[in-house]
Amino acid sequence: MKTIIRPAITLFVLLSIVTGVIYPLAVTGIAKTLFPSAASGSVLEKDGKPIGSTLIGQNFTGPQYFWGRPSATSPYPNNAAASGGSNQGPLNPALADAVKARIAALKAADPSNSKAVPIDLVTASASGLDPHISPAAAEYQIERVAKVRHLAPKQIRQLVLQHTEGRQFRIFGEPRVNVLALNLALDALH
């Protein structure tokens, strides 16, 4: 029995040290060396204080800000501890009702806007934490933000263009706009 238990315990301890201590420390060290911002959570700061991450959406509701994708997390929007989709399929009446309510909120915030509402402004992402919107979703909101901030739409449009990220490695994904970074840039204009 000792000939079986002793090697098993030794192997367990050895693998625990390698996979539970050495490997995580090595990967963390490499990540912090090669990608320091990403390894630290891509945190954005304002006046030396952390205000959010470029990786997790923020809940902007004021008319002076660009709004991000709706979040399906609970008990509050963009709750990273409750990441996940709503699991509502396209035939689910609850999803249709939620989309109608979101369209109504967008129309109420900007009644003069007659453009088609981009889909990413009324549907949540799979994680419920998406920090990006499409350039079309940003374009949809430019007039409202410009009007409330008393700025020229051309100036806001230029800011959106500056904050539009291209496809990753020029082939993956779609162009996107990070809502938190864009709203911070808007606040910096004043």
C-alpha cells in the first residue's frame, strides 16, 4: 500500500506546485512584461482615480453621453460578477418587449431622430458586459449628444472617428467604438 500512496502523494504535491504556483506566476510575469495594461485589467483613470475598464461596459444613461449596449446582468447593469446573456431567443416575447422598451427610450431621448435604430443599441451581448458599440450606433447618437452639449455634430463625429477601433489584426471582428473611452474624451472637451 505504501508503494502506491507515497508516489501518488508526491506526484500530487509536485503537480500542485507546478500547475498551481509556478505556471500562474510565470504566465502573469510574462503578461505584465509584454502587455502591462491588459494584464492589469485595462483600467482607465481620471484625475488619478480608476473609473472603469475598457473591457467592461459602463451604464451611461444621461443624454449628454453615448449609451452602450444594454446589459443582461443583474441585479444591476454591467455587473461583472453576473456575466451572462439573458438566454432569450428571438421568439421569446420578453425579448421583443425589452427591445420595444429600449427603442422607446432611445426615441424619448432624441424625438427628432428618425434614423433606424442600430441593433446593438437594443440587444444585449452574450456576456452582458460589452464595452463597445458599432460605429453606426455611435452615429445614431451624435445629434443628441451634440445638441445637449451645445457642440457641433461635426466635432462629435470627429471624436467618434478618433475612437473607432478597426478589426483586430485587420481580419477579426468588426470596427467598434469603446463607449467609456469616447465619453471620457467628450468630458475632456469642456
